[in-house]
Amino acid sequence: MVGPPPHVLLVDLDASRRLETTDALQRAGLQVFAVATAEAALEEIAAQRCEILVVGFEGSTTVGLPFLNAVRELAPTLPMILLTPAPELQTAIGALNLGVYRYLALPIAPRDLVSHIRRAITERKMSLERDSAASRRERRATELHRLQAALAQLWIAYQPIVESRTGATMGFEALLRCDHPELAMPLPVIAAARRVDATREMGRRIRQRVTADAERLPPQASIFVNLLAEDLGDDELLDARAPLSRIANRVVLELTEQASLDVIPDVDERIRALRDLGFRIALDDLGAGYSGLSILARVHPEIVKLDRSLIHELHRSERRQAVVGSMVSLCASLHIGVIGEGVESTDEAATLSRLGVPHLQGNLIARPDRLGSLLRRTSGAPRELE
């Protein structure tokens, strides 16, 4: 194939198989980003950072057919190759119905897998080239109409962030939700907005909603608002007259570790301008990708959130406890606050507290909910994050 090597996203819960497959594909000259969970894979697909998906498929796990359905919603034309040690007829039929390119039994020779990957990418490119301009315009119009209907049904859920030792609420994260039957979850909405170049409109609507809700939140509570990389390129975000700017001293803007900041040419200047307006910056998903420390040094956030892949059953892993402890020490030396997110059990919460993580977020504390319902359940005086 002529041109840069294809970007392959590999998702496999089996660590040894994931490393073995990654090594084989890299030795064949492919660019590989490997993740262990369906959630991490969907975030990469939503950000449009891969040309093909290779799945180490286990029907009874989170990377089963429901995951493939979610992939199809995010990326209708993304080629998918499934690798499984235990092929099943019913699973094969379901995969083919979702347009999976190949359903392959393991073990497979690396050269054969590479050949399937290259053919899948080539065939997709040829199909896109054959696609007429008229049909692309028609699909875009349909997608835009569906997105506009979804944005009209957009609402914001809030999830509290609490002090690990006292349980006092110090802030709330604003999370995109939608009542549209086809675009009910954040990632499909974001993917649809990207396909029709409407992320700017979506970001502005979210920020307007959060600003309106801020009047009902406790006045000392921090409000965490997620930003896409594209949002940083929107001049409205930097306008002192913009809705969110009026409450900037209460707002923490979350950047994801895995999002590429390089798509915005003057991103460093824009982040400085946001701080001048009074916003604080948080780095989300620290530990989820390979670039965390470099972005930490570049952005120097006031707050970091430890990725849930580090938190899950943390009490059972001495190695991950050592990693989290090191991150806490590093952030303390840099005067950066730390939040452990995705906390699901009391054992995880107790381990994070013992390791010195000062703030927690997750379904153990409270699930995201509409503001009115959440405020009726939330107790404890809000405190500022130190």
C-alpha cells in the first residue's frame, strides 16, 4: 500500500493476546493503538482516530455484539475484523449482519491477519471513492436533520465529586445526555456532530445549558465541563461575554488525555486565555493513554482525573496501587489536585483514600442524574478543591 501505514485500533481484554497481536502488527509496519476495554475503544472511534478495528472477541464479555452495535452507530463504514478462539455460528451471523469484514478463528498467522487488514482498508477506500457526491449530500442532510432533532432534546446530567475522607461534595461534573431514541448517549451524539461539522454548535448549546443550571447549584461548588479538542478552536469560548465566561471562576474545563491538542494551531495561547478569564483546567483520563505525562507537562492542569482503568478493582492490584501512589506523589509535588473517577465499590474508595487521593467520583457516590433529582439527594457542604 502507498502512503502512511494504516491506523489500527485493537481492543482485546486478554492482555497476553493483546500484546502478541500488537507486536505482530507493528512488525508488519502498521500503526497500532491497543486498548483493553470496549469503553476506551469507543472513545477512540468517536474521535475518528482509526482506519480499522480489530477485536479480540469474546461473546460473553463487554466486547461482544452490543459493543459492535455501538461501533456501527459511531462509525457506519469502519471496517471490523473479529478474532475469536471459539467461533460460534450464532455470533458469526450477528457479526455479518453488522457488516463485519472478517470473522476469523484463532490462532491465525500474522501475515494472514495483516493481509486481511490491508484488503479491508483498500476496499473501504475504493467504496468511498465510488460513492457519488449526490449520495454523500443526501446522507449528510439526513444526518444533519437527525442531529438537529437530537440537539433539541439535549439535557445535562450531573454527577457529584466528593472528598474521599469526609464525603462532602466539592463539585459536579456536567455530562451530555439526550432523549433522542437513536442518539441517546454522548458518544453517538458527538460522532454524528463530527460527521456533519456541527461540534461547535453542540458545544455552545451545552455551555449555555450548564450556565443556566449554575444558578441552582451550590455557589461554592465547582462545575466540571468537558471540552472536545474542537471546542478549544471556538472563539466564543474565549469571549468574556459568553455565557460560561460569566461564571468562569466556578468552572473547571476538562480536557481528555487521549484527545489531540495539536489540531488547534494556537492551543497553548488559548489555554492561557481561558485561565485569564478565570477558568481552571483539568486533565481527564490520566493513565488511559501513552501521552499523559507529556500533556501533563504541556498543560500543567490545576486538576487531574485518574482514569477508571486504573481504578477498577484497584484493591486487588498491587502494581496499579503503586502506579496510582506515584501519580498522587507527582501531582502533589506539582500542586495539582487529584480525582479518582469511575469508583464503583467501597473497596476501591477505601484504597484510593489510603493512597492519598483526595477526591472521588463514580456510581458508588451517585449516578449522573437530572439536576433537580440530584440536588434533592446530595448532602454535605461543598468545598473547594485544593
